[in-house]
Amino acid sequence: MSRRTFTVTAERGRGPWWVTECAEVGAVSQVRRLDQAADDIREAIAYLSGLPEDSFDIEVAPVLPDAFWEAMRGAEDQRAAAAAANRAAAELNQRAARVLRDEGLTLRDVGHLMGVSHQRAAQLAG
């Protein structure tokens, strides 16, 4: 049997407060820090639902501006592009080391030319 999950919305109120609400059972609370939301409202949800406090999970869904989510998606896209660029750069480094090694250069010379240790040059050329 799967555990029940209650969704709690958290919206920035006045001052430093987050207003939390579990509409399903009618529980409302407030906390100063978002990471405290689930623990803070758990007792109210348990009381109003008639369930033991340790028998359910709480998912906190912050209500945030669309501009935040757009920026986060953009940042994730950029991280993915950077990871792809890093993979491509690593492959090109390996090819460069192999070219120099195939030309008969020592691993120490390959390392010196590429700005890496001769041990790293050996890894790249291998």
C-alpha cells in the first residue's frame, strides 16, 4: 500500500513569512523558512485528516513568479549545453594527444605542448 501524499502550497506573505496551505484538509499555517513548511503543517494535517503524523508524506509546492521558473529552465538548458561542450572538448583533447603521439612525440612533450602532465598526456593518448 502506498503512502498518502498531501500537497501544501507555500506563498510568500507579508514580511518574512511563507503562508502554507493544504486545501485538501483545510490546514493553514505560516513559517519563516520554506524548509520548515512540511514539518510545521504536519500536525495540523494529521489532526484534520485523522491520520497519524508519521503515516503520510507532504509535498511543498512553492508559488513563485513565472520569471523564476523561466530563469531556472534557462539555467538548466545552459548547464546541459556546457556539459555537451565539455564532452566535445574532451574528445578533441584526446584526438590532439593522439595526433602528437602518432607523430612520434614523447608523452612529456605531448604534455608540455598541451599544458598537462605527462601522466595525463598518456591517459589522453591511450
